[in-house]
Amino acid sequence: MPEASQDVRHDWSLDEIQALFDLPFNDLLFRAQSVHRRFHDPNAVQVSTLLSIKTGACPEDCKYCPQSVHYATGLQREALMDKDSVIEAARAARDAGATRFCMGAAWRSPRGRDLVRVAEMVSAVKELGLETCATLGMLDAEQSRTLQQAGLDYYNHNVDTSEAFYGAIITTRTYQDRLDTLQRVREAGMKVCCGGILGMGESQADRASMLRTLANLPAHPESVPINQLIRVPGTPLADAEDLDPLDFVRSIAVARILMPRSHVRLSAGRTEMSDETQALCFLAGANSIFYGEKLLTTGNPDVANDQRLFRRLGLEAEGATCARAAAAADSAAGA
């Protein structure tokens, strides 16, 4: 069970965080696992599924993203999906063991009628007994309230990297734009999903600074996705250098120590990770993954592979029993 609130800090210094990164690997993992066990079931993993409900033609110039209109990646533009197709995908995700369903749209910011349609999707997915999440770009206060009233539980809006390195990756929106959206989401009463991407050429100091930004928010993000760059041909980062797997594990461990109550998600890039690297990430405090064969437009380990890995490690999907019960109830209602 979680301990007293004074164990959760929001005043970390860069020197303190850098000192965590500099610990011997075994010492860092021991500390991270010790924190993890105080606040979470060490053998439970929260499972989410991500669906691209509107693909491509994004006006932003994020150098890692195949959906940007600025880069020739061969990705075909797709219009906003219809609600019935989204519900079908959400039901399949739930029946496969997911407890949260995230809908992503390649927008700078959603517009009028599109937001209404997404809100309808959110309400319908919520009725399936799933937690709901969306990532739709920047939101204003009214848009945030609309999504909250529709039943949206989580809003994903990553900071991606440190404020100092941010301009080398994105020029079409500012770091403060991202923080402003996070604040509006909080004020509307939704939970926050916010993390970053490793392997874009950033330094360890940049990783420490990014995690400090998250850890020193007035409230920690309930979900913290830590992504490994997927190098997509046609994007400016297609030829980025390999990321040392142990550096990735270190970042997971530091995130766990800084934000002990958050779900730290082992997110994009798992297709390039060995089972052993993923096992180290779980040992370091990761307790959430995306489940399914695709993350928006890029590959992800299939469900069968993840189930085999869970069995090998003795892990179980968090809330799996509740998800199975909801699926059974849905099936009975339709009989």
C-alpha cells in the first residue's frame, strides 16, 4: 500500500536527479524496485491499447513522427474513423485483456465537429467498461471540459524531451504550449498521461531535465510513458544512433523513483527490445505497456508475444479479472 504523502516529492533538483543516473546500475535498480514495491503490486502490469482514429497530414514538424506533413514517409492520410469502427476495436482490445483504450488523432488541435465526434467515441468506449484516454494535440479550456464531460479519464500530451533540447526536435509549437495543455486538462478534472522519447540525440542531462519537469509538476502524471525512438525512414531522425538498452532501463528506474505512485509505461520501441531488456525495465519499475500490434502507425509486439513474456516473468495484467467480467456481461447482454 502507498505510504504517507510526504514520500512523494515535487521539488527535485537537477543535481539530485543526475546523482540517481550516476548510481551503479545494481544500486539504482535496487532503489527503484524498493520504491516500486512500496506503492504497487510488483507483478501487475497495466495494459492499454492505442488506436489511431485519424492518421497523417499533421501540420506539426516533430522530427520523429511519420504522421507529419513535412516528411515523405509513405504514410497514407486517413480521415477520422466512424464511431462503430472505434467501438469494435475497443471491444476487441478489452476482450484481449486491455483495461484502457487510447484514441490518437494527428491534429495540432481538434476542431469543432471533430471534437464532438471524438467525445461521442469516448462515451461509447466508456460504456464498454474500459478506461478512456485520448491524444489529440493541444486543447483549450473548453475543449478539455467537453472531453471530461464525455467521460475521458486520461489525456496524453507528452513533453517529449527537455526544454533545452526541445527546439532541436520541434519548432511548430513551444514547450510552454505543452505545459499549458497539461494544466488545462488538470483543471478540467482529467488525469494526465505525459512522458517523453529517448534516443533522439539528447544527452543524459536532457533526460534528467525532462524527468524533473514531470516530477515537479503540481501533481505527477498518473501515467508516464517512456518511449524509445522508432526510427522511421523519411523522418529527420531515421538515422539516429542506437540507444544503449541499459541507458533506457536507467531512465525507467529514475522515473520510478521520482514519481512513485505513477504508472511508468514501457511504451514505443519494444519491437527493438529483447525480452531481457523488457524484463529489466519491469524490474526497474515499469508497470504499464501498450498491448496490440500497432502504436498509431508503427509496429508493436503482438498480444501473443506479450502474453508469453508475462508468463515467463510471472506477471499479470492489472485488472484483468474485471476486464473479463465486463466482456462476459457485454456478451450476455447481446445474447
